[in-house]
Amino acid sequence: MGTAVRLIRPHHRMESPEPHPPEPVFFDHDGGIDDFVALLFVCLNPSLKLLGVSVTPADCIGGPALEVTKKLLSIVGLKDVPTSEGTLEGVNPFPYEWRIEVHKLALMPVVTGCECPPPQTILSGQELMAKCILESPAPVTVVMTGPLTNLAWCIQQHPKIVKNISRLVWMGGAVEVPGNVHQQHHDSSAEWNSFWDPLSAHQVIHAGIPEIRIFSLDCTNSVPVSDELIRGFGAQWRDPVSNFVGGAWAQTADWTLKNGQDPYYAWDALTAAWLLDRDLCSWKEMYIDVVRDGTSAGRTHLCDHVSGGCRVLVAHDVDCRRFHQLCWDALRLPPRS
């Protein structure tokens, strides 16, 4: 096989005369600003059935992130969807100044004006993930916009769970582009979701999940959260979903000035948006592996099958204009019937 890369173009599907049942989905996120936009994309996608949501305490403070999650679910009419915070920690913490951004979201008027639903479960986030996947009558699509820690735990504790996962859709990694980890004693080759818990990323990639689709920095670098994208929500600010998304993304306007690096990207939103519009991007079939430790910890690199690489599909060639329009069109409450 070698390290050959095969291009897979999006194809336009004919609409079936018979509606398909909703695709069961479990969503795991790590509480960054963009994670909540991804959550809303999942919630408002009529082709999906959301089984549950777990919060990995990586790019956030877990308590406020769970609160915002529950309130957004309530806003979109899904307050009965079970949610829980994971209890597992990675080995390479996100910067604290990034993690506390979730407090700003928790104080947005559209969030504070919503009553927080009562807990639906006493399970931890990772236990909730396992329960929802194992008990689903149909194989589950697992969407993760943070580290793969909770899923790695599920696979370790319940090896047969892989048989009830149809695909993993993950925002993570940097295969043919530089990473975004700029920490002492690291060579900047890794992306943060992979770097936070490199061992779990390695374990999940090698777990035998039949289909793994990765939205790595290779494609998300083409979708910065621009002023144009944010301003587009101004015309629909009376809608609570659009109000939240526009306001949340507006808080990233000074990202480059504060961090002195890249702009804020729609990393997670793009990942979840693909489930609504499968023609947003093309795909490259690749064989990759994950570096587990050392100065390149978390690096996702090309590696042929013989040398231990695992087959994944890596998104590329994103239609940025189409993505912007999808954000404005989809991130609002549906009309009342």
C-alpha cells in the first residue's frame, strides 16, 4: 500500500423516495466556543437522532461547559437528551486562559435567560457514551470535536462496543500541515485535540472502527471565523440560536491579537456541518499513525499499513462559501409548524 494518498470526490446523491430513519449520533465535545456551534449543528440536523452528549474537560472548565450544553439543548427543544461531564484528564492541559472562555458563554443573555434542565443521568460522561452506544438498536455515528479520551475508555472497558459504531467523525490532527501546539519542549507538529491525550488518539485510530473521518487542520485552516461570517448573523439576531452563534463567535475577534498566532477557525463547526451537507468537502484516503510521546507527541503522520498505519479519510478542499451559507441557513430554529 505504501503511503499513497487516494482522492475521493464528493458525489451528489439522488434523493430516495422513501425517507431514511434518523441516524443515531452520540456527540462528545470539550467546551470550546466552536464546540457549542458544532453542538447546535448536530441538534438542528433533521437527519440525526441525538442519543446523548458528553463533555470532555479539555478546552474548558467542565461545570460551566455542561451548563451551557444543557441550556442550548433546552433552547432547541432537546432538554431530555442525557448529558454528562467526563472525569478523565489528558496529560497535556490546554492553556488555562482558553479554558475559562466558557464562563463568558455561560453569561450570554440568551443562555442566562434559559432555565437549566435537571440532570438526566448520574453516569460520568464516558459511562454515558458507553451506555448510549451499547444500547442503541442501530450502529452509532460518534462525533467528537475534542480529544478522543472518552471513546478510548469505552473501547478499553467494552471492547465489543466497536461493533456498534458505524463511523467516527473527529476534529483532530494535522497530517500534511504544521500543528497548532506551541509549547515548550514540543516541535509544533501536533494539533491540540490529539496532543491533550496522544495515547487515546493512538488507541482509537487502531481500534478497528470501520470508518474514521477526520477534519484535521489540513482542511479547517481554510475556514477562519471571519468578520463576514460573524456579521451574517446580524440579520437574524432575534433567533436565539443565531444570536448565540453570532455572539459566541464575536468573542473570538481578538484571538490573533491575544495569541499572536493563527486566527480562530471554525474547526468543530465544519466537522458537524458536514453531517448536514456531505458535499462541503472532498476526501483523501490515508494511512496514518499517532505519536504517543516525546517532542512530537500527538502528531498524526502518514504511515503505510505495513508499518502500522491505519486507514482514515481526511477532509480537504472545503467549499468555504458554501460553509458560510450553511451556517447562516441552518443555525436558527426551524419554523413552527
